[in-house]
Amino acid sequence: MKSRLQILAVAAIGIACLVFLFQRLFPNEERRIRKRLDGLASLVASAEGGSTARGLLAADRLRDYLTSDIEIEIEVPGERRQTFSGRQDIIRAALAARAAYGGLKVAFLDVRVTLGPGNESASVSTTVRASQPGQRDVFYQEMKLTLQQEDRQWRVRKAETVKSLQL
Amino acid sequence: MSAPGPRPEPPLWRRLVYGRSLKRTLLRAALLMSVAFVVFRFILIPVRIEGDSMAPTYRDGGVNFINQLAYARHPPRRGDVVGVMMAGRRVMLFKRIVALPNERFSIARGRVFIDGQPLDEPYVRERSPWEITPRTLGPDEYLLIGDNRGMDQRLHVFGAAKADRIVGKVLW
């Protein structure tokens, strides 16, 4: 009886390990999107006192995360609505933001992925958290991202702020 | 054949680390962890308050819980402080319910009017001259505002939310 239980326990652990390994080696689309967003967050974030060269490198890598016709619509309390379109414009804006906010940390929280037909596009609902070292206030903003799969890579086609409370 | 004697006491260090019986201690720990998981995941969500939009009632850095079962038997009520979902439950807005579904509200010089009558709000200490023209809430919408009305209206996140965005009521 005891040995049977032991065999069952070992089998359960073995199956769990196999499932974990399989998921790591062959991630599903949702997992791939989450991983891409983590990568995007670390690129948008900047090291405190980071060099211009590092910024340019990040900007170059950022290109791989955006479609060429990307659009960003931002409307946050106390600021006027801003729209950016085109990859070059956005990379320029990201570089300016990195320079202006040294040590900026960005995270995508509460990520909810809805895949489109044929897994060619996806809609992501998330709360963006942005903070700067030494600053008491942490910025939170609900956002909707539209992603598109190009050359087996998920790229952001549209990013827009969402008003959690409507007036 | 002699009867077995009393079991020898485990050494003090072992009793301090995991009690008299390792099996029982592990069982108790597992039970405690399961109860804590269910309570803090599905009933009471622990929250840390960030920002000053609910001042002076709730201060930045305070800790509280959102009771997810608060509205199991009745709908949200005016004056309740609730947690409102953003994209999910990891980050929530912390606001007070000021107007209920189908009510007509307006704000004139910082004072809230519901169906034309001024609302008594003892929790508001300072008022900036906020202005919102009259509008009517939908059948499933609640008007949510923070208690800190001394803030600039443009910097204060407030507005209407559907009932499904309300996660629960604050515990205290």
C-alpha cells in the first residue's frame, strides 16, 4: 500500500515536471505575449544615469516590438490628450521619456489576453505601473493594447489608455 | 512480554522547531495555509492605499481589506467605500459611492447634487470649486468619487463605473 502511494506520488511529480518543461519549451500564444510585454517593459524602463548609447540600443531593440504603423493614444488626468503614430515617432518619444525620467520602472500588471481569429492578432487589457526611484507617487493607468503577429513575433499595433471611471 | 513504556519526550530543540509530532505540525500548517489562501484570495483582498484621493478618511500608506462578499445579499449603497477594478484586481481604485443607478447628479462649486438635492457629505473637509453639468447614471452605474475634494478636479480620478467593476466594500 505504502509503495503504491510512493509510486503515485513520484508519478504525479514526474507529470508536473513534464508539463512545466513542455510549457517552457513550447509556450502557447498567451504566454508568448506575456513574455513580449515583459521585454517591452524592461526596454521602456531606463537605468538611473543610463548612457545615451544604452538608450539608442534600447530604441533599436524597441523597433522589434512595434509594427511600422503603430498608434498610441494617451489621455491621463491633468494632461491633454496626445496621439503618436508611426514607429519612428514613438521611438523618438520613448527616447525622450527615458532621458527625462531617469530610473523609470515600468510593469504590465493584471494582463488579460484575448486572442483574435487564427491567432494573428490579440487584444490585451492591462494596468501599467510606472515609478521612479525617490518619487513617492506611483503612476497607474489602465490600458488596452492591440497586438499583431508578424514574422512569428508579436508586435504592438495600437496602445490606448482606458478610463476606468467614465464621465 | 512487557508492556511498552511511555514514549520518550523529543528533545527541546525539536519541540521548538516542529512540536511533538512533525506529521501533525505539517498538517496544521497545510490547513492554515489553505484557509489563509481561500480567505485572502476569494473573500478579503488585502490592499495598501497609495495616493491622497481618499484623504482625510484614508491616508497614503494605510492597509485595509476589500470584502468581496459584502454585496452578495444587497447591492452597493451610497456612502460605501469600495474597491474598483482597473484591468484586474491587483491594482484597484479606492472610491466612495456617491450616486446610485438611474440617479441624476451634478457638481456645482464642489457640492454634489443628487436629483436636484444637495448631498450631505460629512466625510468631505475641503472643497475646490468642481463643476460637472447634470447627467443621469445608467441602470447599472454608480458614481464614485474620492473624499479629497480639495484636490484639483482635473487631477482627481472620478466618474461612473458599472457594478461589475466594483470588487467589494472596504472592511473598515
